[in-house]
Amino acid sequence: MRAWVELIHYLDAAKWPERNASGEVPNATPFGIDELARHGVDVAFREVLKGRVPNALARRVRAREGGLEWLEAVASHYNRLKRSADVVLCWDEFTGIPAAALPGGPPVISGVQLLTDPQDRSKQFLRRAGKALAKMEIVFVQAKGMIPVLRDDWGVPDRKLRFVPFGIDAGWFRPVDGEVDRDLVASVGDDAHRDHDTLIKAVADVRRRRPGTRLELATQLDVDLPGDLGTVHREHLGRKRRQFYGNANVVAVATKPNIHGSGMSVILEAMACGRPYVVTASAGLDGYLKHGHDGLVVPPGDVDMFASAVNALMADPERADAMGKAGRARLERELTTDVQARRLAEVIKGVVRAR
């Protein structure tokens, strides 16, 4: 059984093994999709566009079409490996909508990442999305909170909706050697649902109780972090992520209410590195968090509660370490890329059997 995989234009699966071998990125392919082979599904990836002119044209099309990758989809549509595959697997709607809209070819299974936030999309984009969703064989999400919106607002029937838990490479993300910095709170995040203002205020409150406390925040967002409270890291952390999480006593992520799982990857990466989390509750993180077991979950926008949770773990290193150890163990059982691949393989096999 084979899946033809279409990834967003800037993810080059052909270069991923080399990047992984150098320690730059986790997994042998983006999102660990190659691990589908362990569960009976071989994969072939769409190649990225080559050449200055094709890429310039593709950029123009994406800009005009709200990010939809029409040119990339057309360029691969008659590829022999694609036409002979059992399914086309797209990781997001920007590849999934064009793949489903083109005539002929294998059935399309597509992930959805942002479609449940339609307010910034053009009417044409939304119209095309609706038609494409109707043609997709399966629509999968990695945040359970998105399912009611896809069902009730977009009309995707329950029989076509699947939840596939997000997973990470637990071999690449792992506890680091050396001492944990008991004064350090770490955080990462660039998406629009991050609430860094609450995070910074909460850490400032903890610092008033515990003067050595400081925040290391990796983000491209506009934030006001006083220099005496911590440091903002503007560069992509890359291979430094393991050390960034592993050295911290607590990894903290504050978000605004959302259904997309804002902070999901950061929390799982922290768990893999053996560190506890403090995170804002959200429908998008349903199924990923275990309050009191591997971290602490607090209400959105509540600076006092967030500060109290961070302080509780800063004041009790043994509890923090125990939660970090428990989180690592739970992640190995439930939230790795291999678990993700197994669940996705079940979806693919179900589609093939039904045809």
C-alpha cells in the first residue's frame, strides 16, 4: 500500500534525512511521515519545485490564492507514482484543497490546520475550501476542538472526520545531561493565539516572590520583556531546542482561547525533554494534557493562577522533576511520531478497504 504525500512548498522531504543526521531537525522526514512504513504504508513525496521561474510563478499564485498551492499541485498531478498510489495524503488545507479539487487521481486524505479560523480568508478561498472538503475522502485534525466546527460550520459529516494525535520524535527530543537551572522558565511560540503578555506578567509576579526567577522566551512576536526579567530569542532555535527546554525548571505557555492546539508542539517537546509544563487550558489541547500528572493547566488570561502554578513548580524541584519524568513516560506511550503514524495508517487502510 502506498501513499503519495504532498507537503507545503517549503518542506523538502528529500533534504530532510541529511538535516536530521546533522542534528538540525527531528525525524527522517517532516512530521515523521516515513514511519508509516512501519505500519504497512509506503510513502512517496511530491518534489519541491525546481528553478527560479517556476518558484516565482508559484509565489504569485499562492499570494493571489490565499496560500493555496495550485501550481505545485498541477505540476505533480500526472506523476506516475502519484497516479499509481492508493491515496494522496496532504498535511494541511493549503495542499489538500488543490489536491482534492483536481480531477482524477487517488482519493485524498487531508489534514486541516487553520481552516476553522475563516475570518481572514477571501470568499473565493472559502468557496473553494467548501467544495474541496466535500470531495476529500477523509479530513483529519490534530486538535479535537476543531471537529465540531468542521462538522457544524463546514458540513463535513462525522464519518469523514478523524482525530490523529500529534506526535514528536522522542529520540531527538530527550532529557539533556547536566543540571537543571532552578530559576529558569522557558517558553517558545509565534502563533497568533499566544498570550505572551499574561506569561510575562505571571513570571514577573513569580520573580517578586523568588528574586532569581527569569524567563527565556523564543518568539518572533512583538513582546515587552524587561531586560532584568529575561531574554527574548529572535532566531529559530533549531538544534538548540533540546537544551532550551531541558535546562529549564518549567516550560510555560500562555495562550488565548483557541481550538487549534496553540502550544501543542512546545508542550510535547518539553515533555520529551523531561520537563514539566504550565499551560493555558484550551479545547485544542484536549487529550494532550494531564493536569497534576505531568504539568499544570490554568484558565486563560488569569495572571494570578498562571503565576501560582509556575511558582508552585519553581518552589518544589522534586515535584517538577517527578512531573517531567511522568510526562516523558506518557509521551513515549501515547504521543510519539510512531503512534501518530500508526493512527494515520489505520485511516489510510480504512479508505483503501472501503473502495
